[in-house]
Amino acid sequence: MNELSQRAIMDGKTDLFIALIFLGAGFAQGLSGFGSALLAMPLLTLFIKVKTAVPLCMLNGVIITLFLSLQLKRHMDWQKIGPLLTGCLPGIWVGVFFLLHTRDGIMKLLLGVMLISYALYSLTFRPPSQKIHAFWPSYLAGFATGVISASFSAGGPPTVIYATLTDWSKDDIKATLSGFFFVTGLFAAVAHFMSGLITGEVLHYFSVSLVFVLLGVYLGSICYGRIKKDTFIKIMLIILMMMGTMMISSLWGNNR
């Protein structure tokens, strides 16, 4: 077997693994309303470079959140989404700067520790839901989401943490997350394109994974309709904890 044939086989295997990764990532977000990039990123970096994986996750995230936003449009409340967007937009440009000029190891470590700590605390003590009238908590959650989304395509946790502290219904939570992540994903994708991060390689992997991510989010949405709010919140917290662990584990793997 010549070198060209071996390369074709390896490329085919990479395409298959990326498609399967996004099948699982789409299912996770279809079920919980977030988490596709946090699930996909540590796995994608086993096959492709981080600067390819980040815009790829962002493009697939736009497709996922568009699907969910249309599905949950009757629960969409722009009074909830607006303050998050106000904070997120400047955060996106800060995140793109970090992606282009800095290493993301420290940010991943801190975020991973925060996710595990928050999820363990909430699963153990369960802070009470409450109506949040002040503007600044949603603004800070949005800003942190923008920075982390654009820098390594995994910015959901700050907004998810904010949503779990509110008294919103599970449909309100999922609709708000989906609408918010759709709009911010569009802005982040534009920022990635303008920065030269969306390449022919990224578009190739996007075309390979598109059908699989749609199938995954559809299957996840079917399962979502069969769970109660308390179970839904618990699933979100468990996913947060798992993703924090995966982020820290990916750092350990990169340093081996």
C-alpha cells in the first residue's frame, strides 16, 4: 500500500470519528440545551488541531442551536436573552484575541475546577431558585460566555450556572440557552471568519459532520420531552461536572 493510499485511509477514519463525535455532541445538547462543544472539544483534539476544532465546533453549534431555537420558539423570551447578549458581544472579541495570541491551558484548568466545584455543591446542597432582577449577573454571565466561547468554543457553563439559579421552567431555560447560543454563535463564527480561522479544512469537517450532528440533536430532543425539571437540572449539573473533568483531563493529555 503506497503512502497516498495510507493517507486516504487515515483521512477517512478521521472523518468517521469526527462525525461520531458530533453525533454524541448533538445528542447531549438536544437533551440539555448546551454542552456540544464541551463534549466534542477534548475528543476532537485527539484528531485535529485546536485551532481547527474551535471554529468547527462553533459552526456545528450554530446549526444545533438554530434547530433547538425553532423547536422552542414559543418559549423564547428576548427579555431574558437580551442582557446576556449585551455582555457576550464584547466578550467574543476578547476571546478571539486570546485564541490568536495566548495559550488556553490556564483558562481551561480554572474553568474545569469551577465546573466541578459548582456541580458538586449544587448536587449536594442545591441552592434555591430565585427571581433575579439585577442586570449585572446576566451581563457577567454573558461576558464570560463570550470570552470562553470564542477562545475555545466552550462558553456555555457561565450562562448555564446563571440559568440554574433562576426560577425559570425547564422549557424557558432550554429556549433561553438555545436562542442565546444561536445569536452568539453567529457572531463568534463571523469573528472566526474575519480572523482567518475558518479554513478549507474546517469547512470539510463541517460538511462531514453536519448530518450526524442534526441526527444527534433530534434524538436528544426526543429524550428531553420525557424528563421533569428537577431531573433536567440534575442532568445539566452532572454534564457540567463531567465536562469540567474532561477539560482538566485534556490538559494532562496534552502535557504528556
